[in-house]
Amino acid sequence: MPILGWMPNMGVEDAARRELEAGQLTDTGEAIEAGKYNWQDKFGGWLGGYTQEDVEGQAQILRDKGIQKRIDQKYGITGTELTGQGQQPTYKGDVTGISEKDLNNQVSTDQARLAALLKYDATPNSDASKLSPTSSTTQILSATSGLRDTNTKTKEKKVDDRYNDTQRLTLMQLMQSDKRADNQFAVQMAQQNYQNRALEMKDARLERRDRQSAIQQMMAGLATMGASIAI
């Protein structure tokens, strides 16, 4: 039965709060630092009916509540967002046995991972399911950089393909144009040959006619000569 535990500031919770406010706990809050629980604390415990272990247990509860509130406010919905993207949060939501410095580092790590993940998601053709659930910020940024390079190469290939298609189309058009020109030339040559042949045939007919006329004139002349001799 505590002698003065019923009095204000004499209970175990009061003692625990004093130790906490004085910064007497270890970084993880699991115990009072060695040598910090002195004879006055022990005497107060005798009067209040509690031990050092009682104070340490209560101090850790108070410490964890305070840190939990601060960390959760800072963390916000970071964990929810990471989980929604298939990532496992570094901060598990438990502060017991973990120093506040380490907890802040966990929060900062997850917030950096989320920021990197948002950049990845904003990159065309991204697929968060392809990332490891425990991807670090560096790994996510590397994946983003790699995806951007791939997108750039894909765009360049499409441009090259379009250029090549245009070149092929132009070449085909030129070939077709050349073929049409060749065909037109062939038609013109055929027409010219026909005209030349027609002229040759005409000249041949005129030549035959002139020759026949000359023969007829010669025969007529011979006939006239023969008639004259006969008389």
C-alpha cells in the first residue's frame, strides 16, 4: 500500500512523466538511462508505492503515445498511397522500441519513395506492378529513367518508320512515274514508226506509179516509132 501515492504528483504516472520530460529515457524509450534513476527517485517510489520498472513501463507508454501522434501527423496518407501502388511501406505504424530518429528516417524514406513513384506513374507506359514491392527511391527513379529512354527510342523508331515509309512511297511514285514515262515514250516511238512506215509505203506507191507511167510512155513511144517505120 503506497504511503503517499494518493497525493498529487506522487503516483507512478507522475514519476514517469517527470522522467520523460527530463529526457531520462533511452532513445527507444524502453528504459531509463543508466544512473539516471537516483536515490531521490527511489525514495519517491517507496513513498508512492512503485518501482523503477513501473516508472519505465509507464514512461514508455506516454512516450509512445506522443511519438505516435507526431509521426502519424507527419506521415499522413503516405503509407496508404504506397500500398495502393503495390509497395510495402518502410514505416509499419508501430513506434515501440524504435527511436524517434529512426522513425523519422522511415517516414522520410517512404515519402521520397512515393514522390519517385508519382514521377514513375506520370511517365507514359508505366506499370507499377513491374516494380519490386520493396523498391528504393533510387530503384524507382532508375526505372523511370529507363522507361523514358525506352519511350524516346520508341518515338524515334516511329519517326524513322514514317520517314522510311515516306521514302518508299516517294520511290514507288518515282518508279511509277518513270514507268509511265517509259510507256509514253514507247507509245510515241510506236506512233513514229507507224508514221514512218506509212510514209515509206506511200513513197513506194508513188515510185511504182512513176515507174509504170515511164514504162507506158516508153511503150507508147516505141509503138509510134514502129508505126512510122512500117509506113
